[in-house]
Amino acid sequence: MLQFFWSVNDQIYIQRRSADMKKSLKVFLFIMVVILVIAQPTTFAKADTTKFPEQNIVDDMESLKEYLEDYTLSTANENGVENATEEGIEKDVKKIEEQVENLSKENQEKFFYYLSNPEAMQAALEDENNKDIVLEEVTTDTPVFTRNLLQAAVTKTRNASYTYSMKFFKIEMTRYVVAVKYTTSGGTVKKIVSSSDYVDKNLNPAVKTSRIEKSAWIANNRAKTTSRFHYSLFSKSQVIQLGTVTLHVEGTSGGARYNAYAKLS
């Protein structure tokens, strides 16, 4: 009889315990739902901060001048430019204003059409027959060949660099640079001292760019370096196009620049 009594009590206790656990679980789930509902707007707010700051579209001479007048070291940094100086910015701004003003009326209209229409800009970049926007290779060093290898036993420090520019009607708006510094001795590339890659200029209001990665190595008796940059074309704060710019340059044992190239992908 006593055993039956305890058995009944055990069942009652278990049922009450189960009911209490269910209540606790419901309370816990309710609290979690409340937390998620409260936290959700905060999550969206953080995501929005990753967008580009909204700015006015540059579509005529007046809006271009306003943009260039407001172009500071901070703007250059936001546009991916490294090592910019106030003096350099002032010089570039003045030059671009003069060059745009000297364009014919037709080319001026096209110039602002591209700046205010990133889709058209991208289409022009991809069209080999379009000469309005040109991706131009610019070498910044002069090849130096060592002909007398008997005098080449002394260690020499050499440089090879490559500059890649985006030009609108021959007006340079964006410029990338990649370079490698290395030593040679006895006709052999010995060591890479350093390599660099950077955005030297970007005054295009519709372009944001930044470095992704860089590598440098020695192969085939040449010092080599490759750099990749991310770029985006956007209108106000909306990204229209994403892509990558890859730059490569090599330096020979004689000090010549070799196999320099750039490509968009």
C-alpha cells in the first residue's frame, strides 16, 4: 500500500515537474523572440553603414567644380589613393578643370555623360573600339642594359615600375602604380629589396578602388611582382559594377623593365 502511495506521488511530481519545464521553455522562447525582434533593426543599421556615402552626381561643369573644390586628403583616402599631398591634389584639380574646359562641346557632353552613367562607362571600358575612355600603359623608367658583364660583379640596386592610367578624352582620372626594387650581381638577380603597389591618383567621382593583394618573387633570373586592386563604379551610393585590376612588372638582371601589363577582370 505504501509503495502504491509513493508511486502515485512520484507520478504527480513528475507531471508537475514536466509542466514547470514546459512553462520555463515557453518563457525562454518568448524572451528569445523578443530579443531577436529588438536586435533586428540594429543589425540592418550596421549593414547600411557599409554603403558608400551618398554624393551628388557630377553631370556638368558646375557640379564637377564643386566636387573638385571639395576634394581633400580625406576624399583621396576614401577613393583609395595613398601618399596624396595637398600640393599634388591642388595641381591635379587645376589641371583637370582646365582640360575639361578645353574640350569641345560635344566631348564635354560625353565626358559628363560617362561620369553620371557608370553603366555607359563600363561599356566603354569593355569596348576596344571606343576611344573616349582609354586604359593606357605608361612606363616611368628607362631600360638600362649592362653590356660588360666583366664589370658586373659589383652588387647593384635596380628598379622596375609600371603605371596604368584611365583617361577620359586624354584626361587622366585614375592612376595605378606597381614597382619592384631588387639587387643584381654578376648578371644574376640576387634579392628583392622591396615591392610596392598603390593608387597614385583617383579623381573620378564614380570610381572607388583599393588594393587587394601583392606578391613578389624571383624566377627566370628576373624580379617579378603582381598586384591586384578592387574597383567599383557607382552612382550616388549604389554600386553598379565590381571588378579587379591586375598589374604586373618584371626587372631583368641588366636593369630593364620586362613583361609589364595590366588587365581588367
